Amino acid sequence: MTQQERIYLSPPHMSGDEIKMVEEAFATNWIAPLGPHVEAFERETARFAGVEAALALASGTAALHLSAELLNIGRGDLILCSSLTFAATIAPFYHKGAECAFVDAEPESWNMSPKALEAAFADCARAGRLPRAVIIVNLYGQSCDMDPILELCARHGVPVVEDAAESLGSLYKGKRTGGFGRFSVFSYNGNKIVTTSGGGMLLSDDAEAIARARFLSTQARDPAPWYQHSTLGWNYRLSNVLAGIGRAQMLHLEERVAARRRIFDRYAAELGGIEGLTFMPEPGWSLSNRWLTTLTFQNPLSEKPLAKKPLAVSPAEVLDHLAGLNIEARPVWKPMHLQPVFEKARYYPHEEGRDVSADLFNRGLCLPSGSGMTDAQQTRVIGAVKEALAKEALAKEALMKARAPKSL
Ligand SMILES: *Cc1c(COP(=O)(O)O)cnc(C)c1O
């Protein structure tokens, strides 16, 4: 049997306008360094997110690192971070020598639980040691419940870093994500809703801090006629060619959000009726870009079965089945508090004895969600998921019967 065309999880989606911007960069020889596309991309993105200033960088990770530099995070400083995320969120803080403690998700949004954060702050207050920063993440495109989280952090005078790498174009109570933190971060990695092939943005209302980050991201050159350094920096800037790609991509963001939401709605309509499958919720205050369609399985691995009839199939089995059909799916992020590197880190669950992020990891699955995915491709994915659920369940039933003692 010939292999069917591969369906990727979230591949780059080009509109055709990118090449015009790239040609413009070539025609004017603004290949590097920096140039007019970079300046325009920053200006347009700052206005988009409703913040004072933005800095275009080589990656979202670089933007997160500069936020750690600007907050002057050092050895032994305590950082509270959302546990259910990609390692890039916390890596720069870890590398600065910070003590990383993790906060669970809430079931309503899958993002940082305000209840768990409150417990974390209470614990910190008892120990007489406040965190130096709280890092929130807008997972799979969905905003955190900003109001209670920001209120808690403001009450304790602790700055917030908003990892909005996955939530470009998403809203919280009508306001765009990417403008909620002291520092906020977008990513334009190849799998994100807007891509420059690789890139990121640091955003803030503190224009002075962004100017400082600009200085640090261009090798920290003092204003002197020779190369003089009173401190040392990094080479983190985005090239003018790539900024051109980003500007063109941004012209199509609203369509991309609509496309991903349509994809989510179709998955939910065609698979949501299967007992035991539940799609990622969207609270009233959220309008998610639905970066990835994500769902959870009720299966025997679950501690507390919610469905009357648990599914006989695990997400890993469905993932394997899809892989065999050349369809790329992924598990939900493995929470940071379950990572070997953070074995000893402190963790604040949503409720006593209830670890929401671990549960989402055990039962979750991400389906192909690229905004360029065709209806026919999605039909293939939906068919494959249904097939996996039926096939594995039948195989298990047969196995159980074969193992059952004769007398029964
Ligand atoms: C993609 C991503 C990042 C990292 O962005 P890069 O541009 O790939 O460095 C950080 N945090 C989250 C949640 C992400 O999904």
C-alpha cells in the first residue's frame, strides 16, 4: 500500500504575500542587519497588542531570556511558573540559576489555576520569601484567567511574564493577549499560527526596558566610537528578511484564527459525540485562536472516571494508529513538575490531592490543526481517529475474552 500524503500537526501556512515583502528586502538590499521591515514589524505588533514597545528577536526563547535579564533574575531567586507548558517557558530562568516552583492548571482553561497560585503565594508568605516573578502561559492559544492572577501578583508586588507564544490573536475579555505581562512574549516558530520560519517578539509598556533589551540583544555596544562594553550582551535580533515574512503573515492573522476555530468546531462536531471524548473547554472570558485542537480521553488510566462508560483506548494508542497512517498528532505537554530535570521542584496542585496538569497530560491528545489543512485532510484525520477507537477497543475486547476463564 502506498503511503498517503503526510498531514502535519501545525505546518507553516504561507499566503503568497510573504514573497513580496521578501523581494522588497532583496530589492533594497536590506538583507541584514535589521532594516525597515524590522522597525515596521515592531511598530505594528506593539500597536496590535496594545503596548508601548516591542522588540523583534530571533526566537520566543530569546524574548523569554531577555525578560529574565530585565527582571535581573539571579541565582536562588524564586520563580513561580505554570507547570503545563513547553520547557522553553522556564528554560531561560532555570539557566539564570533561579529556583523554579510550579503551579498547576485549572480544569476550566487548562492554564494557571488562580487557586493554586493563591496557595503558592500563601506558602511563600509563610516562608517569608516572595517569588521574583510569576510566569503565566496561554496554552494552545487560550488565555489564562488574567484578572485573578494579575490581582494576586499586583497585591504581592510581583511582576508577571506572559508567555503568549501560542496565543497570538486570542482574546481575554475582548483584549488581545500579549499585553498582560510586565513583559509578554510571542513566538514565530515554524509551527505557530504566524511564522517567520523562526522568530519572536518581546513586548512591554515599559519602553525604557525594551530599549535596554534592544541594547542587550545587539551585543551591548556602548555609544562610543570603538567597540566598548560596560556589560556583555547577545546577538538575538531578527533579520529584515524574516521580519518581512512576519509582516505579511500578520495581514492574514484574523483568517488564520477563523480557520483554526473552524477546524476545532468540526472536530468537536464529528468526534464530540463519542462518549469519553472531551474537547478543551473555552471559558466565557476567552476567545482562543485554537492553535491546536486538543481533547482528553476518559480511559482506564484516569483516577476518577467522569464518563459512565470509560473508553477502552488510550491517547497513546490513537497517536500510534494515526502515525501509522502518516498523520502527525502529539500528546499534551508533559508538565514541568513531572520532568526529570525538575524532580525536586516545589509544586502547587489545583486542589489538595488533585493534579489537573498531570491528568491532562495522561489523557490528552493534540490533533492536526494547521490553518492550511483542507477539508479532505481533516476528513482523513477524523476517520482515522474513529477507526483507532473502534479497532483498539475490538482488539482489547477479543483479548479479554480469550483470557477469561472458561467457566465465565
Ligand atoms: C513555541 C513556544 C515557545 C518558544 O518559542 P520559540 O520561538 O520556539 O523559541 C515558548 N513557549 C511556548 C509555550 C511555546 O509554545
